[in-house]
Amino acid sequence: KQESALKSLGTEGLFLFSSLDTDRDMYISPEEFKPIAEKLTARQAKKLAHCYYPLLLRFPDCSVESSTPAASYEEEELPLDPSEETLTIEARFQPLIPESMTKSKDGFLGVSRLALSGLRNWTAAALPSAVFAARHFRPFLPPRGHVELGEPWWIIPSELSVFTGYLSNNRFYPPPPKGKEVIIHRLLSMFHPRPFVKTRFAPQGAVACLTAISDFYYTVMFRIHAEFQLSEPPDFPFWFSPGQFTGHIILSKDATHVRDFRLFVPNHRSLNVDMEWLYGASESSNMEVDIGYIPQMELEAVGPSVPSVILDEDGNVIDSRPPSGEPLQFVFEEIEWQQELSWEEAARRLEVAMYPFKKVTYLPFTEAFDQAKAKNKLVHSILLWGALDDQRGSGPHSSGLAIPGTGSGRTLRETVLESSPILALLNESFISTWSLVRELEDMQNNQENPSHKKLADLHLEKYSFPVEMMICLPNGTVVHHINANYFLDITSMKPEDVENNVFSFSSTFEDPSTATYMQFLKEGLRRGLPLLQP
């Protein structure tokens, strides 16, 4: 069927067809065709239907010329009750800074302007403000019986891991959100019309925990991994993946009132977005990858939720919102919290839920060396092109078949760095840190702090693209290091083929990756411990 379709449609036509054929059965169902039909005029839809007519014969009753699309998931929701509370959410958006992208250094040499058109044209939020009912935020409430402060739960569970693979790059339109996905999809749609609430690679989803509890209210902190598709046919896909969305909501325990809401992409590091785009019409096409910085991507409630009308005991309206649309004025009682958890501790617990390898504390770069001096320990340091603990990529993928989710950093964090023996040894014997190459380059160029500059110099001297793992003395001297690509290569070899006994396999562990990383750490201890100051 695929060969026949390729012959009939050509490469680009088959690419477009495949992007709509989400269940890969070589037929376009009405539901699959709906996203693009809604984008076209009746005349354009008729032309497109004619091109695909042989493949649509399975559904002879489907009329793509209909000017009345099927009801969407939002239209299927119950209409707002005038007596229920609503709140206005505002979007604040500053576009990605092109100069922050790695490819800007050579003037985007070899990158077609068309490939970046979706990114360049995204200069403002799709919806500056929107009104939501308080009840729409019910999915942020903890599951029944799950009211321990700081104990994470999944709003949207992650369904992928390093073992299950990843979702297709070759898609333009998100699947219709279901259940608890709906509110997150609606919120993210304020930024751009094509949010995917489930990322192509692990960890997906949304996780939350309670940070404060009162008699009638919860404060819930959340972390969301989602991405956006910036292109539409006939362009090739362009994926925009913020490192994470985080934020909080204060809502009543029955979700009839929302006191406060904020969602944002953290912007405290120099890079916070991963971008990947295809240069061809199939899943195996070349992919370009880059990272960059977006200054602001934020949603915030204008104020607490309020009703449109106030009724007396008999159901008579005694006050209502004026024609100007100004909300009714209320004086809200101050909430007396009985239990509270710090933002930092809650963020750490959500991070560990998403990334089990963070059961080891990874300190900021210079703080790690200060701690190592104070505790007379070695430093376990990972230096990489992209982030280790969010959705920014860990490095561009090689030309040819490029697979998101299998970058060196992602592979490390989803395998060896979260294995129990490695976690135990790191917690017992090392101070750990990870750093962006860009940040150490900035530190290296900063003449104001010579000690920090020296630490950066020693690290960058040993770095090779894309990820370098190092064991260091507290003064920054690197006593042992290994590149992630070499590490992954030798762990994919048969034990008898490994010549270097420093990285020989051990029968203690079934997993050769864990065994090899354990050998790396132990060799670092063997070399470094005698050099520590007594």
C-alpha cells in the first residue's frame, strides 16, 4: 500500500498523507481529516479531497466540503452557569531570541529561511486573554485520599520511557485532548494553536503536589512537559519544546473558587527551549536540532474567580456583572494555612518524580566545588550542550536518521544515572553537578572572578561534544573523564570486545551500562582520593 501511495502521491504528498494518518492504516478517517479540513476553504478542501479520493473510498459518506465541522471537545463542555465563578487568564509572551540559538553563530548557514518561518512568525501569544470557569481547574485537585504535603501525583501520567521508544516526529496536529488533558491543552493554546500535551519523548505528562493546606483551600504546585508544532503543511514539522512549564494554583477543595493561578517557563538559565525540525518528507529524514532562550512565556490570573450574578436564597438576582464586563467586587478573606512547604522543596520533589536520577542532589557548578572543599569529597560533574533535567535536548542528533529522546544526556538520565547502585555510590562518595557548555563559556570569559574562571577553564579543556562526564578534585582538577558517546559505544559492545580494562564489564550487574559507569566512578575514586587534602 505504501509503495502504491508513494507512486500516486509522490514523496511530499505521501508525507502530508502520513501526517494525517495517525493510526497508520493507510486510510484517512473523517476524524483524522478534520484538522486540515477546518483550515481550508470549501474549494480548497474539494481539491484536496480529489487528490486523496482513492484513499477516501472507504468512507463514501464523508463530505469534506461540509462548512459545519463536528463539535470540538471544547464545544461539548457544558455551557457556563451564570451563578458559577469565572476567572480571566492573561498570556504574556516574548518570542525566542534568535541570537541565543547555536546556529546564529555562523549566521544560520545552511538553515533555510522557510524552515524557521514558523518560529520567526510566532511573535505574540495566540490568545492574549481568556475566561475560564473555576470548575475547569478541577483536574489540579489531588486524587481522593492523596492529601500529604509534598507527595507527588500525576495529573497526566507519562506513558513513555527509554524502553518504549518515542512518538513520531512526522505530525502537525495534536490529537484531541481527553479528560484532564483538556484544561492543560486549553491553557497552552493561549500561546500557540498547536500544543501537544504529551511530548514525543519521556518523561511526558504533568505532575503536581500540595504545597499548602487550609480548612477550605489547597495550594498546588505543578510541572508540565509539553511542546508545540509551529509548522503546517506543506512545510515540514518544526517542534518547539520548552524545558518545562511550572507554576501554582490556589483553589478551594471543591474547585468552585480559584484564588490564584500562574503558569510559566522558567527563564533563570541561559537556555530554556529545544527546537527540532525535519528537512524531508519521512520519519527518516534529516533533522536539525538547536537550543535557545525565550525570555517570557507565562499565564497568570488577573484576579480571583468571581460569579457573574449573585442570587438570594430564593434564586433571585440581587447583583450582576455590569454591561462593561467589569467583575463584581468582593472582599476575600485571608487564607490561614495550617501546613506549608517551600517552593524549592516542592520543585525538587516534582523533579524527582519526573527524573528519578535527581534522587542525587545536583548542585550549581560553583556551589558544588565549595561543598566539595567543605566536605573533602570528589566532584562528579556532567558537562553538556543541553540540559540534563528538563526537556531541552542534550545535543544535536547526527545527520541521517535523527531520533528525539535518544540524545546522550537523555539516555544517561533514563538508564545509568537512575540505577540504584549508581545513586547509592554518588550519594555516599561524591558531590554532583551538571552544567551547560554555554554557561561555562560565559564564566570563562568573565574576568571578575578568577577562581570561577579557572574551574570553567579546567572543565572546558576536557570537554568533547556532546556530553562529558568528569571526576574532579575540589580545586577543579579533572582526575578522570569519559565522553558519553564513547561510553554508549562501549556499553553496546560485547564484553570480550572491550580492550580497555578500565571500562571492563563486571558480573556484579546485569546491565552493562550500570557496570561500566560504576567502573568509571570507582576509577575516579581510585585516582582522586589519594590527592584529597587530609
